[in-house]
Amino acid sequence: MHIAEGILSPAVLGAGAALAAAGTAIGLRKLDYDRLMTVGILSAAFFVGSLIHVPVGFSSAHLILNGLVGVLLGWAAFPAILTALLLQAVLFQFGGFTVLGVNAFTMGFSSVLAWYCYKGIIGIWPGPTGIRAAAFCGGALGVALAAALTALALAFTSEGFQTAAQLLLWAHLPVMLAEGLITMFTVVFIQRVRPEMFQAARA
């Protein structure tokens, strides 16, 4: 869901860069440095999952895994995602440097909200069924919010991009379902073998 360079207005680019910087600063402050390996692995998973792109207007559709990253890392998802996006821009020219802030914010902020969604559902619906529901909602919500924020960035740039923004949202409906299921199965597995990962993310 990368926005290409030369599309967004300077105001949107500046706002995205400032918000991404703020989110990354919070994420680094909240990061437990004993979990750097976990952060690196999830950053790599995000990096790989985003490599296969299907063009959709001025953007693209692909597996994102930002909901999964958010559920497992919380605010630390911001620096993990920023690092992956930076490497994608350097190595494969996906997205670009001028739009790095906007792309990082849309992915990172939606990851953090997916984490809060997961926590909230677990709080009111504990147990295995609640965990599965929370994980599915977190994975799907991460994609939905990232698509919505990307669409808003396009819409705020020009009214001519509103059709492309709507197309972007519709194109990611199957991705939301797929990522909800991927996140659910992954979280259930990790809950069985390494439940301490979730305790660290909630700290």
C-alpha cells in the first residue's frame, strides 16, 4: 500500500513526516531493548510480505502484516515498520524517500490502533475464543485503517484522487480477510509456544 513519489502535496508530505517522526519517537521510548530480535524478525516479515504488489491506481495492494506487527509489538511497531519501508525504498524503490513519512505513519499508526483493538477485545472477552476474535480483528483492522489513511492522504492532496482512494479501499477488502486469518492463526500459535511475547507487548 505504498504511495508513489510525485503524487502527494507538500502539506500532506510534511504532516506525514512529522506524525511518523512522533510515532517513531514514542515507539523507541517504549521499546524493550531485550526484544530487539523480535522487532527485527517482525520488521523482516513486514518487509517480505510487502514485496509482491498488485497495482491499484496510484497505490498498490499486497500483504501488509501491519496488524500482526502491531498486535505483537504495540508502539514498537512504528520503528519496525519505518525500518522496513526505508529498506524497501533503498533496495527496491518501493514508495520513495519523500513519501516515506506518510507511508510509515499510515502503516505504523494503524498497527498501534490494531494493538489497542486486540487489547480491548481481550479485556472484555478473555479465553481462547476471545483471543482468536481479537487477533482476527487486529489483523483486519490494521489493513482497513492503513487503506483508509492512505485514501485520506490521496483525497486531501486533490479531489481528482477521490476515485482512486475509493478504489484503494475496495481493493483491500480481500486483504483484510486474509490478514485477519493470518494474524489469528499466528497469534494462537505464539500464545501456545511463547505467551511472554504478548506480556511484553502490553507492558
